[in-house]
Amino acid sequence: MRTIDHQELKQKMDHDESFRLVMALNEWQYQMKHIPGSLYFSTIQGALAELRKEDEIVVYCSDRTCIASTALGKVLENQGYTQLLHFAGGLAEWEQAGYPLEGRDAKA
């Protein structure tokens, strides 16, 4: 799984590239703050039901110390998903770059 940074993710979004952005945190964290356009899944079965194997998928979580996105990426790889990208910097890097967030705790 290749790692991307906030600039590459923002460029993909700005150019309306076709990909699925998946936050690998729980519903409460998603409701508080997430990158616009993100999906989250309460169970891995939910993710597998929603994602197609041919989708390009970008996974992320809170920051570089969070292992949830790496773990989700490995599960998806084991299920046959091949177009996986890991945004390791997660919410912290995205917010620090000044990019928009959605959710109850997102700055307006």
C-alpha cells in the first residue's frame, strides 16, 4: 500500500479524480471531524459491502501514530483490493495544512 501526503490527496480531490476516501475511525470520531467526502464503516463487513475491488481507495485516520488506517488497508489487501493508498498524516496533517473539514468540531 503506497503512502500519499496531504498535497497529493488534495490534488486528487481538486481534480475530481474517482476514488473512495475512507476514515478508519469510529462513528463518534467521524461525526466530530472528517475530511469532506469521507466514508466510515462501523464494521469491516460494511466496508466490504460498500467498496468494489476495482475502486481506488484512500484510507486515513487521526495522525501518523494511529494504526487504524494501516490495519484497515491490510484487511482490504487480504480481501483482494489492489488500488489502496494510505494517507498516513490523517486528520492532523489535513487540518494543519489548512484544508477544510466537516463535522461538529470542524472549524468554520
